[in-house]
Amino acid sequence: MNNQTNILDSQQALERLARSDSQKASEISVVASPGEKTSAWAAKVKSLSSYNVYNVRVVAMGDPGSVPVEIGAQMKAVNLAESFLTSGILAADTYILMCKVGEKNVFYALV
């Protein structure tokens, strides 16, 4: 069985859970497999984009005591700790741990 088949099977299982009655399935899981890419990155919040979506940049961690260096282009990421209906209040220059879920970059940072 190849990796693509495993991913499709996992996605179908998650879709079935999501469509089930909410009293039967109270959790949704994200399945990540080891392998080709890094699953999480250190990043720095640059600014609020809208609601709970922020502009962020990935940072490279150096030697202990050194300041992380911003690398790559700025991107958008969703803070799952904040409401999807109100404007976020996370401060710029906050360091976060970000990961990719589907096509979205997400992180969880409390204010």
C-alpha cells in the first residue's frame, strides 16, 4: 500500500467522523506521518491580518543566547487559540510554533 493510499484512507475516515452526529463524535484528529518534511516550524508574528489570522515569518534558531533570524517570505497563519469571529490581540514580535494542516498554517498561542 503506498503513502498516497494511506493519506486518502485517513482523510475519508476523518470526513466520516466529521459528518457523524456531534454527540457520537466529539473530537476530530489531525493525522501526521513522519517523513519528507518538517511538521512544525518556529515563526515570529509580524502583524494582524484579520480576525485571528496573522502575518508571520519563519525563523531559524541559532546557538543558545543568539537572536532567531527571520527567513523566507511572510505568510499568513491562523491562531486557533483566538475566536474566529473577533479581531485577534496577539502582539507583534511574539514567537510561535507553527504547523501546516491541509493548506493552512496554524498555531496555538494564548494572549
